[in-house]
Amino acid sequence: QEGMPQTLSPTSMFTPCGFSPHLHTSKEDEQGGLIFQDGNLTSASLDALIQHLIPTTDYYPEKAYIFTFLLSSRLFIEPHELLSRVCHKCIEQQRLDDPVLDKARIRKFGPKILQLLTEWTETFPYDFQEERMIGHLKDMIHRIAPCDEAYWKKMNQLLQTLNQKLATLSHGQEGIVKISAAVSDKLVAFKSKPPSIQREILSVCSDPYTLAQQLTHVELERLSHIGPEEFVQAFVHKDPLDGTKTCFSDQKKTSNLEAYVKWFNRLCYLVATEICMPAKKKQRAQVIEFFIDVARECFNIGNFNSLMAIISGMNMSPVSRLKKTWSKVKTAKFFILEHQMDPTGNFYNYRTALRGAAHRSLTAHSNREKIVIPFFSLLIKDIYFLNEGCANRLPNGHVNFEKFLELAKQVGEFITWKQVECPFEQDPNIIHYLHTAPIFTEDGLYLASYESESPENQTEKDRWKSLR
């Protein structure tokens, strides 16, 4: 079975479940400790959920269930602990400890457990950075391998794919870390206007379409490193049934998610820096118009994260106070974009546009039409509120599975989007500039802004004085 996207397309994965945090009145059915509501699993004990994950000779869990449970179970139990329990139950149920194995039976069970392990490694590769995880995985396969030569081959294939994936991911992470280190040194250097040797964006890339495409490259590259579990791990609290520790207290495994938020902030500041830098009003207006065109193209591509960063950069007060500069700008296009990203009605306009892009993505014929890059901090906020708004466990100690189906729906959609291959050719020169061009601190921006257009009122005058 090849390729992730087809295993995780949101349409095949999720039946829309009427999600509501309120108690239901319609009838509940119970099967083996699992509570169903109108055909959807709504709650169960952790043990029952683990049992439901385990394949047998004639049962294999649904894809949507596997994803939802592997995503959310880490709020209750660490992945290595979960895999250990799965393996123990398999050994017990399939009698893999017997001196003489029932080969016919294990040949029925083997492909299923291999399939489960494959899905786990494909969707949550970061779980397997842990030695213990690889240990359980090998132990399981060693036990069934005597029954069929093919199982060895399958295991080696699985481990090889996993290693390649982890190598790619950590290589990408190292690159990002190196860049971030280089950038933070430069940040400090610019408290005041730098000498004119500073290159500016227009000398590196004067075509808004090209810049929008390169920004999309950066976004997709950074998205590809974020593991779906990072969304859940960002909100790990103590589990009420396990008073001793938080799962993952040792390390918040959310570094890619944090790096991505930092990129957004960098882009905001880069836009503001580029606008405040030029000494001449005409040039500043030209840079603003350029970024408006870039933002518009980002909107057309479906790159909402860069779009929002550009608009945020233009709305920073050191930029928005430049009245004389803005008077030279044709602002109609800017207002249309701003309207698209307007926060009123819980970002109603943006959410409508996002749904349009998501729909286009599902029916797309080309990679270009598949691109959906959501406004990331809003996505995190949505997931945060979903998490805060409902308990992980019900009063009877059951896991609130209904909540996790909704969570899996949001994260699952994101996974589909992050797997799009970027259709645009990469321009290393522009990408290097985006990551390393010096940017002003907030104080630096105000200084540059006051030098460009002098303070208008007493507050600004005082601020300028204290900055100097």
C-alpha cells in the first residue's frame, strides 16, 4: 500500500458526527464497553478503546478510528506504553507465547497487525524516535515471522521507510534551526536605520507573483515537518485518572509547530521593515503596493498564512501611521484583502474563503489547485477552544470520544493539506532572503517610522525621544 494522501483523505476518513458537548437524549448502545450514539462511538473506557484498536483474525479497526485514537490517546497514555499494551494483548489473544504456534491462524492475523503498525509509523513517525517504540515493533514481528518469510521482508521495508522519513524530517528541522539562529543575531543589530548597503526586497524579487510562489514554498516546507500529534501535545494537561505526572512532562514535543508560528511573526516584521526602510515617500508607497499585489496573489493561490502575515505587517502601527506614504498608495485592493481577513464574526469572511479553497482542493486536477495553507494561529486557536470547551473524560471516567472525533476531523484536514507538493519552481536566492534579511525590532520600526514621517502628537514625540 503506497502513498499517504489516499489513506488520509478527509472525505474517506470522517463521517460528519453531529458534535455537541451536551448530553444526548437518543438511545445509546453498548458493545464491549463502547458506547455508541446513532452509530457513532461517543465514549468508552480507555481499556475498551485500546481493545477496539487491536486487530484479530477477522477484525480490523476502521481507518478513522485508528487515526482518532492514536491522535488523542496520548492525552491519557504515552505512545510507547500504548504500543506495549497493544503488543501484550495480541500475544495473549493470538497465543504467540505457545511453544507451537498455530500457523494458519497467525497467517490470518499477521497482515492485519503489520497493517496497523504501518499506519502508525506513516501517520505518527515522530512517535518512533523512541527506542522503546522500535523495540515493541520488532518484538511483535519477530513473534509472527516464523509463520511466514514475507513478514521479515515487510518489517525491513517498514523500518527503512520510517528511517527515511525521520531523516528527512530531522534534516529539515536542522535547517530551520540554523536559519533561526542566524536570524536572531541579526535582529539585535537593527535598533536604528542601517546604512544603505542593506538590500531590499525589490532588488531581490520585483515580481509579486514570483514572491507569492516562493512564500508558498516556505509555508509548505515548514508545514510538512509538523506532526499531527503536536496539536494535541500543545494542550497536554494532567490526566485526572493519573495524578502522578503529565504525559510528556519530560518534553513538550511541539517544536515544529512553534517554529512555524515564529516564521509567521518574522514575515510580519519583514514586511514592516521593508516598508519603513526607504528614506523616500515614493519608494515606501511602491513597497506597500508591491506587498498588496503579493498578498492578493497569496489569496488566489490559497496561501492564507502568508496573506495574513503580510496584512498584519502592514497594520503594525509604525507602518499604519505613515499617513503621507499611504496617501500615495492605491488602497482599494488593500481594503478588499483586509475585508477578507477581517476578524469580525469569528473571521467569517476568511472561513468562507477557506472552505472555498478546501472545496477546490478536493476536486483539483493539478497540484496548484490543491494548495490550502490555513491561517495557522487561528487553526491552533480553534483546536485550543475545542480542547478547553469539553472534558477529555466524562464523569464516569470514560474517555469522551465524541470530542476526539471532532479534533481528528480538524487535524485530519490539516494533514491532507500539508501533503501537497509545491508546484512552483524554487528560487533559492529569494528563499534565502526571506529567511535571513535583517529585520527591525519593534523599537527599530518606530524609530525608522518617525525618521520617515515625524511624530504628529505628544505621545509620539515622547516615544521618539525615549527611543533615541
